[in-house]
Amino acid sequence: MRERMEDRPMKRTISAVLCAALALTLAGCAEEKEPMLDQTVTVETTAAQPGELSTESTYIGTISAEGTASVVSLVSGNVEEVMVSVGDTVSAGDPLCRIDDESARLALQNAQAAYQSAQESYNSAQAGYGGADLPVLEEQLRLAQDNYEDTKHLFEMGAASQAEVDQANQALLSAQAGVEAARAGLSSAQAGIQSAQVGVNSAQYQLSLYNMTAPISGVVEAVNLTLNNFASSGAVAFVISNGSNKTVTFYVTDQVRQTLTAGQEVSVVSDGRTYQGAVTEISGVVDAATGLFKVKAVINEAQSLPDGLAVELTTKAYRSSGAILIPSDAVYFDEGNAYVYVARDGAAVRTEVTVGLYPADTIAVTAGLTAGDEVITTWSAGLKDGAPIRLAGQEEADSGAGALELISAQSFDLLFVDINLNDMEGTTLAAAARRILPDAQIVFATAYSQYAVKAFE
């Protein structure tokens, strides 16, 4: 990458050609011509570099304990026992309270009786058919099939009538219908057993609801039930919190969601203090209330933040990886199409580019440039495709006065000076330059030998 002149600790090495036209001087400076307008554009460049670009966004999040659980009563009834108090520490599965479950026990008994009845009906049907495979009916069907085949054979020999064939066929059809009906009966009995089992399972689940247990380990923060009082279905009976960590919940658009990753760093600011954390959960379903996607992050050492507190959360919301990074000032737009100028072989080359992420100072270019391309970062009215360019610092002046103006404004290590200038002698300019830049080296260019001694002086 080219070293930028303003970053160098020493003075810039400059070719300062302070003459009207060196070629004319070498020819003898015998004839003055109208000076030609220099079309060369002075530019600054920077090397395009690969990298990653990202921007941060701020969201409003809500603090909650990472393991907070509201235990809701799913049944109604009289509270017969409360096993915990506020401040108690519980483990997952520990009993919290018991609600009168007599009606649920009766329902379970009825369900079990129904299951037993269904099982007995199935067993009885099986026994009547000789088993689940219906061996009795299958044998009857086989005999009917053989009789029908034999009767048809006799009919073909003239030893049986058509009426006898029809009668044998009817007996076969009846046997087939009997088998099908038996199979349907057994299937119905099996379905009855399954239905009865579902009833038992449901009754057992309903009974379990009357004995509430802790869903997580933690500290009991609230107890909303009172012994010997009525508990309403749907009411929050207990609140248990695992306060070792805190979670912040916030919502993002789908575009941002696609850039977030689990483990991504976040920072939360509350009351002038900053807390660090990481994304732990990114929902893939739109939240019906907000139309956005829910994201959760665990915040470290945030036990002092109360549940429900609204905080500011900052994280990287947009990211561009594997792109070429250049200054924003280097990019131009023409009818929505982005382009830059690349310094190549002493000329500005207009290059179409595709831009990605572009915050204030840097743009990520995803197509059109390669690492190391020298991109022009300064604007000039003469900058166009194919325009001749010189790098800033390689300055020229067409008069002694112009040269002194450049020397006064900038530092140079080396000066190339013609003896015969338009408005002064080169030696006069050199003497003035020596006072301004005492360490600069001066090289005289002339076709006249009589000036040599004076130049050395």
C-alpha cells in the first residue's frame, strides 16, 4: 500500500519542476511560446483492503430473571396445604401446594372402570372367535370356499344343478361377511380400549394438577394462595426466580434477525452503568403483538437490575464480511449506479462497483474491486475516465512566484529548478527556497554553461 504523505515523519520527497518548459530550456530558451494548460489532475489515493464492516443499532429491551417462572393454577378448589413461603429456596420438582382433589380422584376411578370394561369386551369377543386371528370363522370360510369350488366342478360334469351352485356361492358370501364383521367388531373393541386409555391418562393428568410443583430451581418470590381458601383456575399461584443471571428481551426486523448469531455480544446501559452480555435465543416466528422477531440475551453481573426494567441495548445489527473496504468519499453515484476512480498507469480509470454496507466513513464494496487497487479519494472538476493524474506531492509550478507559493505551503526534499524562468532567475528562486527549506536539495536544469558557477554558489 502506498504510504500517504501526511503520515510520513520526514519531509516528502517531491519532484518540483519549477520552470516554464524544460524542453525549451535545453533548446536554448531562444523562443518563447504560449504555455499550454496542464490537464493533469492532482489526486490522493488509498489502497483497497479486504475486511469486515458492521454497524451497531440500539434497541429498547426489558429485563427479567433468566429463570423466572410464574406457576399458574390450572384447576379450581380449596387449598388444603401450602408447602413454601416467600424467600424459600426450592428445587425443580419440589411440591408447592395441594388443592382438594376428591373430584379428580373419582373421575380417575370412573375412567379406570371404563377401561376395564372395554378390555373385558374385547377379550370376550376374541374368545368367541377362537382368538384375535379368528381361527373358527377362517375355517368356516375355507370350507365354504372348497364347497363352492367342488359344486362348480360337479355342475360342469352334469352332476349338480345351477341351484346347487348358487346355494354354495351364497354360503361362501355369508362366510366372508361373517369374517369381515368379526374383524370390524374386534377393531371397534380395540378402539374402545384405546379411547378408555385416553380417558385414564386424561384423568391422571387432571389429578396431577391438584398437586403443584416447582418447574425450576430458585427462590420463591411470591405466594398468592392461602391455606383453606379457594384457588381459582388461571391465577398465578407462585413466582419462582433464578436470579443468578438476567435476561433482556428485545425485538428486531427480519433483516436484522438474519444477521444476528447466538453468542453475539450485546451491551446494556442502565443508570449510567454498562453491562455486557450475549445473544442466547433468536426466534424464527413473528411476534403477533409487535410484528417483529423476539431476541433474548443473557446479561452478566446484572443481578441488581429489577425485573421489568426497560433498558437500552446495543449490538451489531448489520454486517458485511469478505468485502473490499474503501473510504466513502471515493464512491460516486450516477442514476443509482455506484462507481469509483482507480489510479492505473498514470490515469484515472472509472470502475463500476457494487456496494454493500455503507456507514458514514467506510463503504463495503462487494464487486468491482480487488485488494490493492489504488482508489482515488479526492474529487476534482477535471477528474474523469482516462484523465491524466499525478499523486499529491508531485507538484509543478510554471513561474518563480508559483514555486515560492508551493514551497511556502508544503515541505519538499528535492527541487528541480530551471535557470531561466518567466518572472525571475532560477538562482533567485533557489536562494529564496534555501531560506524557507534549508535542508532541501536543489538541482538546476539549464543549457547555458555560464550559469553553472552561479548555480553552485
